[in-house]
Amino acid sequence: MATAVVYLDGDPREGVLEAVTLARQVGDVVAVAPAPLGSEAVQTLGRYGVTRLVHLETGGVAMDAPAAVGQALADAATQLDATAVLLTSTFGTKEIAAHTAHHLRAGLLVDVGDLRLHEGHLAGSKRAFGGTWDTSCAVTTDRGVATVRPNAVQAEPVQTPVDVVTGALTVTAQVPAGLELVSREVHDSDSARPPLAEAAIVVAAGRGTFGDFDPVHELADVLGAAVGTTRDCVDEGWLPHDAQVGQTGVTVAPRLYLGAGISGAPHHIGGMSASQTIVAVNIDAEAPLVEMADFAVVGDLASVLTDAAEAIREHRAQS
Ligand SMILES: Cc1cc2nc3c(=O)[nH]c(=O)nc-3n(C[C@H](O)[C@H](O)[C@H](O)COP(=O)(O)OP(=O)(O)OC[C@H]3O[C@@H](n4cnc5c(N)ncnc54)[C@H](O)[C@@H]3O)c2cc1C
């Protein structure tokens, strides 16, 4: 049976469990973590069918630099004789995936929405050109590396939870010569909300807010959503750059994207058009985002978002 390695860049959150769910289609799933995990995390992995969890022993080499992590992960994949190495699709994990593929001399699939073995090689599907094309692709090497697009699949537990075997794996890792980590600053401006790039629901708002994001945050909190915005709002200083969706910001593909007071410029649409359901709120019925949306509400966003939050709260209270 083929082995699929899934890299854990922290506790097993939704995006990681989606990758584990896809990994089961390839074979036996081994999770690889940079450090030992707590018992709750191990049990969660067992509920999703992970048979083995190894943490990397690097002989004191810090797992900060993506190049070092990629090398360590490649070594782990070789020792575990893995056919596939899967990661989530954040900026950080995509960089690790590239280094891993380089060390393994393996093909790399980025942002796949499904996975399978095609004649023994890793194959997957991905959206291209701003979500307008669905493509199939396969690596031609014996091992393949893939990053899994957030929200592409629903994380599914297995019918019978597995007792996960845990242990350490000694691997080779080197921080490249000339690279020194001088300082590290974690930007966690919106820690109470899910990370924008992986969120299942994104409530985004643009210049139509005129800088007042209170109704946006209110609706996002009710929905458990991440908050996104446009570049113009970032340039105005209304929200930080890590909230920017689009060509020069974060690419999102949530199950639900709500864009309020956003015109729908191509630079913005390029970063959200792979969303599964798009809802627009705008006073202009002919705005491009309204025209491409699955549902649209023509009206003032301040009242529409506040009313929506209130209606959802009432609905929940009654059910
Ligand atoms: C090289 C380059 C890269 C770029 N990269 C990005 C990027 O990554 N992401 C990005 O977003 N942009 C990017 N941009 C900018 C992009 O081209 C647009 O300027 C920007 O997306 C527009 O932002 P907006 O929709 O908030 O504002 P606008 O285009 O001004 O639209 C505001 C909308 O709000 C509506 N509105 C007004 N009042 C209300 C109200 N009360 N209620 C409801 N609706 C209302 C209006 O009808 C309008 O449709 C880039 C531009 C360049 C040149």
C-alpha cells in the first residue's frame, strides 16, 4: 500500500484535516510534525485515519527557515518511502513544498482540490486562470508533492478511529549558508478569526464602507468568518495588508465569499473567483462583482450587513 505523508505546521486544524482526508485516497497516512504534539491533537489525527505520527529530530537545527523544513521533510518522506507528500496551501507551506520537491527531485502540484494515484503517480485537479478553468495534472516522478487548496473538500473522519503510533524520526536539515534568522515577528492582527487564506467563510468589504468596518466585523463574528478587503482600503490604512484579497494580496477560495461595497476590479476578482458561492452587496446593481455573484443584494451595506447579522442571530435563537 502506498504511503502519503502529511506535514503538520501546527495542531491539526481544518485545513490539515482536509489534506489528511485527501491523503487517504493515496494510501496509508503518516503525519509529520516539526515537534511532538499533545494527546488531544494525536486523538484528532486518529479520528481522521492517521496511522502514524512522527516528529522530526534535527539535531538542534531550528525549523524556522522553509529551506530547512523542506529538506527535513524530504528526508522524512524518503525514509518513510512515501509516494506523496501533502501540505496545506498557505504562503509558508507552499514555500516548504517547493523546497521539499526540490530535495526529492519530485513533481509539485500546487493548490489541488482532489488527489489520486494515476498509474502509480500522484495526480490531482486544480483551478487555473482565476478559477475559470478546471485542470487535471499529474507528476511524472515516483514521488509527488502537493499543496491542498483550502475548503476544496470537507474534512471527513474515518468510521473507526485509529490508534496512532507516535515516535521520533531523525532527519538531516541544514539552514542554507548565508541565511540567518535575525528576528521574527508574528502578525496575528485578527487572531480570534480563522486565517483569511483558509477560512470557509470570508466577509470582505471595500471602499463602500468609507472606512467604517463595524458592520463587517459584526457579520463576520456571527458567521465565524475571516475579514477581507481590497487594496484601496489597505492603501487608505483602514485594514492591514494581510487582509487584502487579490492579485497582490491573499488568494482565497472559501465555501462562501461575501463582498460588500466592492466594485469587483479584475485585480480583486483574481484572488477570490474560485470561491464556491459568491454574494455581493452593493448600491450599484451593475457593479462587476454583482454581475458575477451567485446572489446579490442591492442596497447600503451598513444596513444590509447589520440586518443580516441580526436575522442570523434570531434564526439561531429560534432553532
Ligand atoms: C498593480 C495593481 C494591483 C492591484 N492589486 C489588487 C489586489 O490585490 N486586490 C484588490 O482588491 N485590488 C487591487 N488593486 C486595485 C484594484 O484595481 C481596485 O482599485 C480595487 O480593487 C477597488 O477597490 P474597491 O472595490 O474597494 O473600490 P471601488 O472600486 O471604489 O468600489 C467601491 C464600491 O462600493 C460601492 N458602494 C459605495 N457605497 C456603498 C454603500 N453604502 N453600500 C454598498 N456599496 C457601496 C460602489 O458602488 C462601488 O462598487 C490593484 C491595482 C493595481 C494597479
